[in-house]
Amino acid sequence: MAKAIALLSGGLDSTLAILVLLRQGIDITAVTFLTHFGCDISDSSSCSKNPFPAAEKFGFEVKLSHLADKFIEIVKSPKYGHGKNMNPCIDCRILMLREAKELMGMIGADFIVTGEVLGQRPMSQRRDTLNIIDREAGVKGYVLRPLSAKLFHETAPEREGLVRRELLYNFSGRSRKPQMALARELGLTDYPAPAGGCLLTEPNFSFRLRELLDHTPEPSLNDLRLLRAGRHFRLSPACKAIVGRDERENGVIESFADAESYLFRVEGAGSPVALLCGAGSENFIPLAASLCARYSDARDLAEVEVTVTRGRNALIVTRDGLKGNIHHASQIAENIFRITVPPAGKELLEGYRIEKQNKKDCSALSVMDHK
């Protein structure tokens, strides 16, 4: 029996490509490549509780492989450049196919399967680009794209009789109607609506990532994960404040606190959680408290009392360690104190906010700002 490694994103096209070959009796091992910038399949709030319902229904194996630092490096400096934002689509695909080639050798597979459709994506799914990708990955002739196969030259598995070419397809372009019809034919009913699963294609996230890499060329995993949540403010080259926008984000932001960071909240009012982190954070406590107050329900008051906690594994903080224009500070526990500050004004927000500005109004706050 012929064996194949299939790249599975969890979307409609990659799932259909697998089902088309399962129908021909091909033994499929699917691999899903994880990055720091895609949908976290462990997070049921952002993905299906069962991220691979088709695997369970149709009976094929899914392996997970995290690209980790290999992917970070191509994001920072892709050979074939970025797309409209920070997405290194061509280099990303090359990396995934190289990894799939290694796995193919490990399990004795005969070829690689992808769900790519000719002309569907302007950067990475053009005929010339696909040829470059296959060549650079060292898999030319061994990547079968079942949904568009009849629009390409025969691949090795077709020539060798492992796959019947007449049972493959000639889909092209951006319409999903042919795929949806095929899904009905194959009994595939549970698949996600079309959407950009890669955060690197999103303008605001990409802007934050560029800004982070400008200040921190070797970001930590926490630095990258924090980019997904809250409003971000650059207080110094080494220090940032992140302010939550809802309760879910408050929980996410709070989970990133460590012994060196500070958490802020306005008690007795609807309030975000704000995180202050980075070298020299103690110098920006009043400013971070003011930002927290600005986004709380107490924003219209002249002064707001903000509770400050020194991280999860808290260290002792006293008033002597605080710098800046603090109207009042009182210690209420060895790691918790309160300060009174005026809520931040619009000019202050605009001066520190990490945002992709509206071209029509460079002073406008990010569309992500709901307050």
C-alpha cells in the first residue's frame, strides 16, 4: 500500500486533499505544524474543542510538530520576503515541506500531500511560486496537490501508478464552491469557515511584532504570546505595559506575571488588569497605574486609587522603591500596595500606545481600543 505524508491545517482544502487520497486506498499520516502565530489547538476558546474532527470521523492519524525557533528565524528574515504584513508565506511553506520530507523518510512514505489550490493565494499559490517552493524544499516531483493536480505535470506517485490521476481535480482560483460541493460528496460536514488562521497576516498583530523585534531581537516565548492580548504600551526600550480589554484577556495577562513584574487593578469598579514588565519597571509604576485607571469605569474621576501587586511570586515593595509623581501610596501587604493617580489622558495614550495608525487620521487610536 502506498504511503503519504499530508500537511493538515484543519481547514477545508487540506482535509479534502486527504479524503480524496483515502478514497484511493492511500495510507495517510497527517502532520499539523504549529507555530507561535497560528491557532493554538489547546485553546478551546479560539478553536474547536476537537481540532481534527475529520481525523476521528474518517480514521486517519494526525501528528503535531512545532516549528519553534526555526519559524521565528524565517519570520525575522525570510529569504523570499514578507507578504502584506509579517507573513513569510513562501519561506514558511518551504520549511514545512522540508520537515515533511524528513518525516516521509522516517516512516517510509512515498510522497507528500498538500491542500493547495492553484491561484487561491496571491503570494504562495502561483504556479511559479509552487515550483520554487518544491525545489527549495528538495521535494520537486514528490508533492501531490490533489485539488489542482490536473493543472500540473504528473508527479512521481502518479507516474509510478501509486495514485490514479483521473480521480484527482482541477480546482483553481479563490472560489470555494467546488470544494464545498466535493465536501458534500465525500460526507465532510464539520469544517471551519474560511479565515486567516495566521496572526502574521493581521495588520495590528504584525505591527506589534515588528515593534517588539525592534526592541527585543531575541524575544522570549512569553513576549510573543503576550502580543495576542490587550492594549500594548511602550514605556521605555526595555519596558512595556499591557492592559486587558475584557475578562478573558485579564486572565491571560495575569497568567504572565512573574516575580519581576507588576499587576494593576482598580478595585470596586469595572477594571482591566494591567501588566508592567521589563527592565526598570519600577520606574513606570505611576504611569502604568494611570493607564489602568484610564480604561476602568472610574476614568472620569480626577484621581483613582489603583491596587498594585508585585508579580505572582511577590517580592516586598515599599514606597521608597517607587519613583515618579505619586499623589499617595500605602502598603497593605508585603507585596500589595495602593497608589492614587489621575487617569491617563488622550495625549499620553497616543504617546505610548503601540498601534497601527489609521492612514486617514494618524492620531486615531487603534480600532482594537473599545473604550
